Amino acid sequence: MQQLDLLALSVLAAGGNLLGGALITRKQPVAHPSLHLLIAIGAGFLLAAVCLEIIPAAMPRGSGAVFQPMTMFVAGYLTLFTISNVLAQHSHAPSDAEPETHVHWQDRNFARRVTAALILHTFFDGVAIASGAAVSLELGVLLAVAALLHKIPEGITIASVLLTAGYSRRVAQGATVLIALATLLGASSVMVIQPPIYSLLPFTGGIAFYVAASDLIPEVRRKGGVSALLAVIAGAILFGAVHLLMHAARLH
């Protein structure tokens, strides 16, 4: 995997944060009624990527020993679970959230905690993309697409939280840049440290599984609806389609 390819994948994913923030911080913010469906699609895509691509790739070659990689998988899940709960009540809720949520977002301390949680979250996004890309270009592309699908809502979230809490448009724009840079930093850390990739991949798989199953899916269920359910299924089907295209292009 060339470092230039890895950089391109990281920039692609980080661009989702910038795009989401730009939708909110522009002088005339655009409406985003389909945001919830985008989150649902991203959840289905990421769940499929973890279960059908990351976990199989992390299993030892020619061996039935799965205890160690699956232990690392659980450790990755619990790591992000623990840190996220310490930092904040991590939420992907968009700016059209319920009125009672708006009242809560007026607390600037809460806005800062959400920002810190998203910086952590996006850092691990970068780690996951780089770890997957080190195994194969195909896996790196799949994880970058999965990240892009939920990074647009992340950019919208952080900008909405800060603006609602009374911060300026410039501060909100700076925050979206910051979480985008965190993605690049996460990917760069893997490139610089170069850990044994097959021990790191299941750990980052656990992190990705937390994002999909414990972060995105609850947000989808919070609003519910048949359309959200179908969007999750569509996300998993989209993963299958992209997966087949990657194999057809021999990106492995």
C-alpha cells in the first residue's frame, strides 16, 4: 500500500467532516431532511464492512486460533466505549433535533465535551482506515467509504452544537477542520508507528463496530420509521456492491 494512496483515502474520509460543517456554517445553511437516512446507510455499510471484511481479514492464516484476535476486537470496542462515556454523551444528532435537545446544547461545556468526543472518534476513524489499507487497498477503500457516509453527519453535528451554544460561525468552521485533521492524524500515526498490522486490525475492527452498533444504530432507532430500517439494509447492500466492484477491479 503506497503512502500516497493511504493519504488520498484519509483525505476522502476527512472531506466528509468539512462538507458537513460547510452545510451548516454557510451564510444560508441548506436543508438536510435526508440526513437521518444518510446515517442509517452509513450504519448498515459499516456493520457489513466489520463483519464481512475486517473480521475475516484479521483471522490468523491457516489457523483455528481466533481467541487472540477476537480478544483484541472486544478490547477495541470497550476502549472507545469507555473513553466516549468519560468524555461525553456522544451523539450524532443533527441540528433538527427535538426541542429539549436544543436546550441542552446551549451549555457551552457540553458543546466542548461533544467536540472532544468527536475528535477522539475521528482519530480512530483514521486509524481504522490506515490499518485496513495496510492489509489491502480494497479494505482501505471500503473503510474510507464507510467513514465518509457518517462523517458528513459528524460535521453537521459539531457545527450545529457549537452554533446553538452561541459560538461564532468561524469557531464552528474551525472545529470541523479540527476533527477532519484528527482523521489524518490517526492515519498518519499508523504509518509512522507501523505496528504489527494483524494485531492492530481486530482492535480497530472493535472500534468500528462500536461506531456502527452502539453509536449510529441507536441514533437510527431513536427516530425510527420504515425508511430508516430500509436505509440500514440498503447500506449493507451498498457494501456488497462496492465490495464486488473492488474485486472486479482487482483492488486487493
